[in-house]
Amino acid sequence: MSVAILREGDYLIAAILSDLTDKEVLELRGELTELVGRYRSRGLVIDVSALDVIDSFVARALRAIVLTVRLRGAQTVIVGIQPDVAIALVQFRLNLGPLRVALDLDAARTLLDQLTGGEAEDGR
Amino acid sequence: MDREPDAPDPDEEPEQQTEEHPAQESHDADPLLQELVAHLRENRTELREEWARRISEADLLGVMSDEEIFSEATEVFDNYVDALETGSIENLQTYARELSERIIPRGVETHEVLGIVLLLRDILARELFAKYQRDSEHLNRILDAYEPAANRIAVTVGVSFVEERERVINEQQEAIRDLSTPVLQIRERLLILPIIGVLDSQRARQLTQQLLAAIRDNRAAVVVIDITGVATIDRTVANHLVQAVEASRLMGASTILTGLSPEVTQALVDLDVDLSMMQTVGDLQGGLEEAERLAGYRGAGATDATRRAET
């Protein structure tokens, strides 16, 4: 699968490296849900900066991942949405409200620290 | 009035057998039109004066002086009669376009141009009535020849004027569209986007793209969109603004909207645009203060985190 999933402390980083088929998107969702539980991760970063296109299926899947993973105890931040992708996503008129977004990994970490009360840093 | 049904029937008069229908392209051979043109040329001075007088009476071309009206009237009159004579409207078309170029910048309206051409048509028709009223047979035939030609001239002038006007409008639209919409960085990770002028769909889309590219390039955390310079707003534009804000959020930047005028705010509420996710501040100054607070807070957070991560 063209997704690199790294574990870093209490956070999980999933970098999508190339366009995914619908099947791979569903597999990713299952795997992330599984891993968040196994590693007891408190935060998840999904890096989509390699994606030039995000169709409505992937957008919905991202939203589903956010909601699923939250039920397993982790907050999600999406990182690296490209300008054209952002415009397209807005035009789908999906409810992207649950999506938390950051510009890059630094910003994502800061945001996650805020969301999880910064305990990840303190525990180190 | 029975002359309408007579119109397409030149067979009544044997000597007219060779003539085409007056509306067709053979006016130069039409002796009726020749006669008519000769008569109009003879009375050129009185007719012009009559026309100029009627134009002033009807309060048309109010932006032009009487002398100007008279000299333009002379030109139009001559072109008009020429067009009647030759049946070719090309010269008139060119002249009408030049005239439009001259008078559009001075604020002459479409209804005025159509009004004066129709006035001239009516004045000439009256003149024909006066001349031929004793011989109604002849009058009918003259009018048969005159009316289609005159109407065609009126249409030509009107269309030329409107085309010229549209050309000017299109040019101006392009000029507005080409006005760059600058995205300015005023602090680290803080951008402002002042929007001035008319927003249409195309410009709004272009603006959104520029904004998003700037957010990525400057790693912006906060964007202040100032719409003090936007006079009116409609549903399409409002939706574009909402989309720009939402897209910026997906890029990881918060957006603050400032400078909503009373008219714009009322329009937004009346249009029922969903602005719940928009953060708005009254003026640009307030917006910048709020933005600095947001960016400063986040900026500090980011550096703290990086510092801690480095140690």
C-alpha cells in the first residue's frame, strides 16, 4: 500500500504517498482504526500533500476516519491539502466540519498538543 | 389603412414589373426611392432643422449642446438619405459606430439614440404625407418603398450603438478583472487580502486561487480579508467568499473578514448566507489586532513545540 504509517510517541503519522484506489482507502481506514487502538495513540496526522486530487469518496473516507478514530480515543489532524484540492473539496459541499487541518507537520503537532492537553510532551 | 396588404404587390402598376420588392437589395434601381431621396435632399435644410428642434423638445441628447446636435443631425441625415438611396447600410453602419464611439463616453443612453433615429424616420414620413397627400395611391407606394428601408436603418443604427456599448462594457470588465488582487504578508504567517471593486465569479475564483497559493507559500496561519472596497454583494459572490474561507481553513489558516459595510451586511443577512463559520470584525484595524492575537498565540505555540522537540 502506498501509505507510510509511522509511530512517533503518542502520535501516529500516516503519509499518503500516491493516489489511492477506493479499496486502498477503505483498507487504510481499517488499518488506522486498528493501529490507533494497538499503540494507544492519542493523535493521528494524515499527510495528504502528495495528493493532487481528492475526490468525494476520499473526502468522505477522510471524514469517516476522523470520526472513527475519535471513537478509539485519538484526535486527527489533516496536513498538506493543496490549494486546488482545497477548492475542489469546498465545492463538493460535504460537511468537512469535523476535519481539523494544519498546514504542515509542525503546525499539526502544535494543534495536537493543544487538543490532547499537551500531555504527550509532558510525559516524555 | 389598406396599404400594408398592398405592400408586396408591385404588379398593380405595369411599369413597375421590373422592380423588386422594396425590402430587397435593389433600391438603387427603384424610381420611387429615387424620387423620394431627391425630395428629401431638396428639403434638407428644413428637415434637419425640424429634426434638431424635435430632438431638443423631446429632451434627448441632453449632454450635447444645440450646435453639436445640429452638426451630428446633419451628418446622420445625409448618411440616412444616402442609405435610402443606395440601399447599402455599410457606410451608415460605420458612421453609426464612430458616432457611438464619440457619444458613449459622454453618457448618451441607448433610448436616446433609438429615439432620435425614430424621430427622423417619423419626420421624413410626415414630410412624405404632406407632399403626396393628394395622391394616396402614390403615397402608398412611396411609403411601401420608404418604410422597410427606414426601419432597416433604424435597426442598423440601434444595433451598432448597442454593439459599441457592449464592446466598451467588455473592455472595462477586462480592465477590472486584470486589476491584480494583491495578497500581502504584513507579519510572519499573517496575510491581508484587500478586495476592491466588483467581484464576479471569475474574479472570485482567481482570487481564491491566489489566496491559497499565498497561504502555502508564506505558511500563513491567519488571513484577513478586507472587503471595505466592495460596494455590493450578491448571493454568488457571498458563496464564493464562504468557499474561499472554507478552503483557507482546509489549508490550515484561519480567516477574518473585515470591512463589511452596512449595505453589505444587510444584503448578507437578507440573502440568508450561512456565515456561521466566518469570523468577522468591524474594520481592518480591529481585524489586524485580532489576527495578531491569533497568529501570535499560535506562532508562540509552534516555536515552543519545535524548541521542545529539538531538545
